[in-house]
Amino acid sequence: MALSMRQENMLKFIRRFVREHHFPPTIREIGEAVGISSTSVVNYNLNVLEKKDLIARDKNVSRGLRVIEPDEAESSSATSHIVRVPLVGRIAAGEPIPIPEEVSDFSVFGDDTVDIAAGMLDGTEGIYALQVRGQSMIDALINDGDIVVMRHQNHADNGEMVAARLREANETTLKRFYLEGEQVRLQPANPTMGPIYAPASDVEVQGKVVMVIRQLD
């Protein structure tokens, strides 16, 4: 049975989204892209694509969707492997929040983890996750309660979304990073909020965002 126009558009959108973001879209993002408001209708059509071996899905994993390329051989063992990423704390997407004295980086969640399909990550070294607190990155599609998956690094290019620590205040925040001479601008993605300016020597990059896991109602 041939694909419907809707299903073809879904598949094209998923492939394009993965190429651009390096991780798959959510059901809601797929629906918005193809003009479907019902998540159950989106899910039905994804099931059709899965039955035709055009995509693979793991409903127990966040964004557990993968496009199966026509020339793909036996690679299911590699792409279906699950990585347990440590959820190490919360980070402010708003005003910076203080780091507790007993914790060097973030407020630790104990043994909590986020399960992600290994094929969605470009390597797992230095990967950790943080829960977002605040609304300053809503135009980057990051809302309060979402999970950001980070790659630990102490440098960033202008425009990258990072976890930044303000050393003197001992506070952390999630913002876009811009080095401007001897100062750093930490830019929110919310038109109602202004940037944070700090001396470059006072800003410590603790990681770069590589994936966002949306918490849907």
C-alpha cells in the first residue's frame, strides 16, 4: 500500500528535522509541521510508517524515533542501544539560581537518569542532563520543566546555548553565549527578558546543549 500524502509529508519532515537538529521531533512537533492538531492522528500515521519499516520507534524512550534508510543493513543493535544519561540537577532559564554550598555544580537529583537512544547522540562522553526551571528560553522551544541534555565543555562559540556559571555570585543559568570583547552577554530567548552581562573572567561555561526533551501536558 502506498503512503498517503500526509504520511509522505510526515516522513519528509522527520528526515529534515533530524538533519537539522541531530535528534528526532516529538509527536506534537510533527503534528504542527503537517497541520494535524490531534496527537492520536499523528500517532496512527507514525504506526503506519513503522509497519512499512520506514521508521523505528521506542515508546519507552524520550524522542525514541528513528528513520530507517533504504540502504540500511543490520544496524538495529547499534541504534536501539539505550544510554542512561545522569540527571544531575536543575538549571535556571531565567534569573541565575545559586549553587548550593554542598554541591560544586548543580542541585543533584540522586540516581535519576534520562533514557535516550544511543543513535540520537554523537558520542556519550561528557553527557549529562538538567531539568530547566524558568521561562527565559521559551523562544528556543525550552519551557519550564523540560530536560536539556548537555555535553560538558568549558568553551562555547557565539550563539550556542550553554550552562553558564557566574563565579562571583556562584550562580548558574541557561542562556545563549556571546563573547563581546572583555565581557560576555548571556542572552535569553524571551522578548520580555533582558540579557545578563558579566566580565568574561567571571563566566565559566559548564556545558553546551545538545538535545532538548520536551515535557508535554
